Amino acid sequence: MTAPNHNWRQFKDVLMRVITFACAILVVTPLVLVFYHLLKEGFTSINWAFFTQLPKPVGEIGGGMANAIAGTFILLGEAALIGVPIGVLGGVYLSEYGGSKLNWWIRFAADILNGVPSITWGIVVYGLLVAPHLPGFSALAGGVVLGLMMIPLVMRTTEEVLQLVPAGYREASLALGIAKWRTIVQIVIRTALKGIVTGVLLALARVAGETAPLMFTAFGNLGWARKLTEPIAALPLQIFEYAKSPYDDWRRQAWAGALVLLLLVLAINIGVRFLTRDRFKAKI
């Protein structure tokens, strides 16, 4: 027997589906258009010289962004060395140790830091590290600011993932007489390892495209950085400088650099999806 309001309920269901689909299209369309324009402008500018040559002197045609590409990976490596250990250890502390009041304040501070504009991070590191202690702008300062930006995100992600590990795992290990630190290292962290790596990759993807903090720390370099105490090039900085230049060839390379940076972030996000694919498998 059909309910009296069956047709009305069915109509509302179809209507909401249509509205939801239309909203999804409205949200995705600008992103697709931006990606299409970037692909159209940047793909034709990518060649072997772009990945292997240094920038040409001002006004000369040609050259590439080899130094910026290498600099980006160096800065991300430095950021990972700083942000990952501190962030993971902080997440472990929040999940497994600490008092409720202290943990609440740490979480509160981490959430606030996650919302701080990136340029503020750059100004703070410049004022605390670059100006008073270092001889000037450097790759070291650039890695420090990106690493500091990673810490709160890695910390909160690690904490959430560790809390998803069933308490029975901890209880069974402790019941066997295994020390708490070994339980955390060998059981809890190993169980949540994929989630922790996912959080680290997301944090790297976030800081990979930052420009403002690097302007106050790494500053940029048209050549190779031989030491960590020298200014270093990075894709976001090079793109910014080339995009605002009056030279057509530099603007062309800016499009290519933006496309390469986008593909780098996309590759990191694909890696995240690959690591988390088991979460979306149907349970049998």
C-alpha cells in the first residue's frame, strides 16, 4: 500500500538531488576552469631546458627553473626534518599522555596556529631568527618557517589517527607486561602509521605552494644555493617574480612553473589517496 505523501516525498528527494548536484557543479566549475587555463598556458612552455637550465639574465630568452625546482625539494626536506618529528611526538603526547587541561590548551594553540596567515609566520621567523641571528636570508630560515607551519597540522592529524586505534590493543599489550612506551611505539604507532604518513603528506602539500613566508626567509636566488646559509630559489618565489615581470618569456615560464607546482601538489594528494584507499573499501 502506497503512503499518501509518497509522491510528495519522492519529489522532494529528486529536488534535493538536483540542488545538490547543481551546487557541486558551481563549486567545481571555477576550479576546472582555472586548471584548464593553467594547462593551456603552461603545458606549451614546458620543455627540457625548463627542468635543466638556470634562469637567463634579465631580458634574454630561454633558460629554466632547475634551481627553483631543486630548491623547493630542499626546503620541503628541511621542513619535514623539523615539522615531522615534533608534530608526531606532539600528537603522541596529546593522545597517550598529558592531563586534560594541558592537552586542551595545546589543542587550542595548535588550532589557532593552523589558522594563522602564512605571511605572519614569515614575519615572525624573520624577526626571531633571520634578523638577529643569521647573516641574512637563507635556505635554513626558509626550511624553518615551513617546518613550523607543518607542526600544528601534523600534531592534530597524528592525535586524531592515534585515537582511532582501539583501546583493546593498548590494554592487551599492557596486560602482557609490555612497557607503555613500547606499546605506543610498536603497536599504536605501527597500527596508525598510514594515517600519520597521510597527515605528513597533507602538511607537505600545504606548505609546498607557500610564497609569502619564503619572501621573508629564503628570499630567492637566480643561481644555485651552495650552502644552507645562502638565499635559495623556490618555485613559488620564482613564479611570483616572473609573473609580475614585463618580459613575455618570463611570464611564459611563470605559467609553466605554476603547472609544475600544481602537478607536484596533485602527486602528493594522489599519494594520500593511495595510502588511505583501504578506508573506503567495503567491509565484508
